[in-house]
Amino acid sequence: MLLFAGSYAEETENGVELFRFDEESGQLTLLAQYSGLKNPTFLNVNAAQNSVYAICELVNEDGSKSGAIAHLRYSEEGFKLEKLQLSVAGTTCHIQRDEHNNYLIVTSYHGGMIGLIKLNQDGSLGELADVAQHHGTSVDPERQDRPHPHSSFFSPDGKYLYVQDLGLDKLVIYTLDREQSKLVKHGEAQLPAGSGPRHLVFHPSQPFAYVINELNSTVTAFSYDAATGALEEIQQISTLPDGYVGENGTAEVQISADGRFLYGSNRGHDSIVVYAVNEQGKLTLVQHISSGGGHPRHFTLTPSGRHVLVANRDNNNIVVMKRDAETGQLSATGIEAFSTKPVCLIPVQ
């Protein structure tokens, strides 16, 4: 298995890394690194075309920052930069690709917008085709004084695009007009005030979706109507242990391939929370386990489901955990790899 890591790296540091992961030994081996990009935090990988798309930053002549996107071709021997170009006016925090490999979607937290970028048949970057600007506020005067979209994820059938807006306590739903290359607003799903939705995952086989909320440290479970794209809340559950009173902000959420267990990361409590998923889509707490470092901004289940790999930004490490497929529980292995401020992990089988 290959593992790609994005990071909060300066241009002089190795910001995009490629590891090999041996699931028998649990060892991560560094294969290649790429420097020259500022804050290549989030990645999208198209293994069929040996392409990595990394969001990053460029500084304008007036000193302001803009979002940028880098297209890298990769092999186990290294990376080659194909193109680096501006994406949207605001700096970006997430990147997504549609199932037909026709478009990339970048999300700008600080700019309150998402951008639609064309892809050519060979995977090379095309033009910025459309920008959707969000508007509004919510109840937190510091974190929700304006829109803050944090990620975009497609529905399982690729028909709808869900944008989690932390600043609005909403999931804004879009469709793609492929003839016009436009983002078309389709609807919204409201979350409880002060939630701060960040990332989303769909159940692999049942009509449920789960959003992890950064501001109030919860996960919201939704029922999902594939025909209309509508989401209806069925539960909101804390990501923290009873009695915890320290600061915390959640980050990533993922679900096992069999749909039986959901995982989320806590930054502050610095843990991975594990839930069991019942037939009605509701969650019950199974476990909290230390992330093995500070600020676990991202993690991933390996394709086999045998391990969970955690990126701890503040400890510069990627931690290897074993996963029990029957109970969903995680256990520490004591194995880790050094990485400079890692904040995104993408596995490729």
C-alpha cells in the first residue's frame, strides 16, 4: 500500500511525501518527497493517472495570499511537478475530484467560496470554470461571523455535492451542470446552532451520512434521500468523554467498509473516538484512544481495514494503530514515522 501525506510545510520543506506501508509489519517506509510548495495541506490522488493534486498558497504582488493548486505526477522514485496555478481568490483547505475525473472542487475556508476547476483527459489542470460564494453568519461571534466552507463531498451516486460550511452551520448542496461547467445550488441541510460542520462521510451501503462538527465536538447522523439529496438529522452525539472540560476541536471522520463503525478525531483531547453504527444509523460510543501525538488533524483507515494511520501535526508523526474488525476497537502499536506537520493522509492500494 502507498500512503501520500500533505502538510503545513514551508516552500523549503518537504511538503508532499510518499510512504510504503507494510500491513504485516506495520512499518512505514519513506519513498519520496517533494518541496517547493507552501502549505500543501490537502491532497487528492488519481492512481490511474499517477496524479496527485495538492492545494497550496501563492503570494500576490500586494502581499495577499491566494489559493493555488499543484499537479504532480508520481512514481515510487519521486514526484514531478506538471503545473502550478492559481485556483480561487481565497486560500484553500480541501480538494475533491468528481467520479468522472472531469473536475476538481477546491474549498476556501477564509474566502467563503468553492471553486470548480476543469481537468483535461490526461489529468492535467484546466481552467477555473466557476466559483460559488457563500453568504451569512451563525451564532459564534468569532468563528461564525462569515461563511467558512471546510470541505466538499459527493453523494455515493455522484449526483449531489455537499459543502460543509462551519460558519453557517449548514451543509450547502450543489449539483454540477456539466454542459455549462457550473455549480448549481440545490438545497441546504441545517445543523444545530454552534455546531460548525467540518467533514462528512456517507455510509457505504445504507442511506445515512455523518458530519463531524468542529465547534461543539459532536457528530451529527443524518438519514439520506438519494432521490432528492435531502438530509434529515436523526442524532447528534459528543466526540468527547463525559467530564472532559478542556479545549477541543474535531477534524476528520471516516467509516469502516462494512459500515459497522465510525471514527472521528479530537484535537485538544488528542484522541480518536470510535462508535458502533446500528441498523437505524445511530451511533453508540465504543472507545476513546490517544492519537499518539498532538493535533490529529487527519487520519485514514487502510483499504484492508486492518489499521488506522493518524497524522499528528504538532508532533510531526504518523502513528500506526491496529484495528479489530469485529469490535471496531483500535490499539497502539508503538510504530510511527516522522513527517513535517502532517495534516492529510491518502492511502492507495
